[in-house]
Amino acid sequence: MEILFELLRTRGVSGDETETKNLILNYIQKRKNHWKVCPEVYSGDNLQDCIVLKFGNPRTAVFAHIDTIGFMTRYQNQLVPVGGPDFGEVATLVGEDSLGKIECEVNLVDGSLEHDFPRKTDIGTPLSYQQDIRLDEDFIQAAYLDNRLGVYNCLKLAESLENGWIVFSTYEEHGGGSVPFLLKFIQDKAPINQALISDITWVTEGVQHHEGVVISIRDRNIPRRQFINKIVSLAERSGIPFQLEVEGSGGSDGREIQNSEYAIDWCFIGAPEDNVHSPDEKVSLKDLDAMLKMYEYLMAKL
């Protein structure tokens, strides 16, 4: 899990994903020749901070966003949220501007976000939660399991994948925007008509820890039922533990796939977590293991 810990310790607030992109790209370049199939690797200015991997003759694409929620400095000691952070009453933030490293606390004061760093910071400095990784026999707990676990899943999948696209996207936590040009890129090179979203969902009254990976029937968006039925049928045959989810809110890169000009079926599949978008996100290791196994199984069958 060394690469997962590195991902968790690397800052990547939406719009500031370059450091995360570089970590993932370096990992891929060092290991790709040892995978079952050596992929074609695409990155560069035309893809911004996204990375695209092509394995063999793709039939399915897997999308994982590499950005996180966070904060941005405004004026004086003001902060504005990036995405939807949920830190309770107070949390420690870290970052760096032109004058050096920053460590401060974020507080909600009369409905406004403020930090307590003793000097003026550069306007527009991204700040993220201070990382504290906790691992025991049953759980991993840390900031940014959403979506570092989804990225980790894709890097593990890459070791055995023979045919498929793996797409590392950006901006997802703050409105999206990279998926449209990523879809055009892969459809121009090797078109597909089905996609999986490697992301993390919620523990709810109907979705619990230790019960397996979650296959989402719907969130704010509703994917095509015929494809969902196909995924569930395969999952039942796999013997891998899974749960079904129905939500009326929330979204993912699947939203942009559904709103695109391409007829691509999609399904969100990911482990559930507690304490969403907080410094203390919590995921069952059993559910994470089921997620890794389910993606390997589905990508071989789809």
C-alpha cells in the first residue's frame, strides 16, 4: 500500500492537481513494463493534468478523479471552500505560498470561513487538510480517501489489465470539466461504449461497512438500467461481496459521461466511507479489497 500512502500525503485540491499528476505518472513510468500489458501512456498540455492509459484493444474505460476538496485563501484571513469540505467546527490545514509553508486552523465564524495563520498569505493559495493516516486490522482512516482509493484501485487494476482505458481525470470535486475532452480523446483513438467510475461513496442506512463494494443504481443521475443489470448479473456470478445503492443526490464523472455527446453506458462502483469530505474519512479494508477484486473481474468480463 506504499503508493496509496504517497497519494494520501500528496496535495491535490481541485485546480491544483499537478503534484498528484506527477506522482501518478512517475509511478506508471517506473512500473508499466512489468505489468501484464504495457500500456500506451498519454499526458501533456493537451490533457492538462489528466493521464490516460490505453491497454490492448479497449472495450471499457475506467475513470478515477485525482483531485480533492479543500480551501483557497481569499483576502485578509478569509477562506473559500473548494468542493464541499465538511470539517465540523475546526480542522488543521496545510499548504505553501511564495513565502513558505503554511499550517493553520480553519474556523467557521458567523457563517464565514477563516484561518488563523499569523501572516498574510498569497491570495488564491490552495490549502488542504493536514494528513493523519490510521490503519488497523479492519479500517483505514485518513483525509482524502475520496478519491485516493479510487486512484489506487486503478493503479492496482493496471497490473493485470489486458484491454481497456484507464483515465485519471481532474476537477471532479468542484463541478468537473475535464471529462468532455477526455472522452473525445479516447473516442478518437479507440472508441468504447461502456465505462466504470472508480470513486468512493457513502455509508448510509442501506450501505454499511464490511458488506462489500457498492454498485450504485443511481445518485443524482440515473444510468441506463440495462447496463446496471448487466453489471449486477456479473457481480453475482463473481462471488465477490457487493452492496446496491440508491441515492437522490451526489454525483461523479458519470454525470459528465451521461451529459456528453457519446452513447456510453456507465456505472459507479466503489467502497463506502464514513465522515465524507472530512479529515477523518473511514473505509473498511474488506470493502476496499472487494473493490479491487470487482474491478479486475468486471474489466475481464465486460
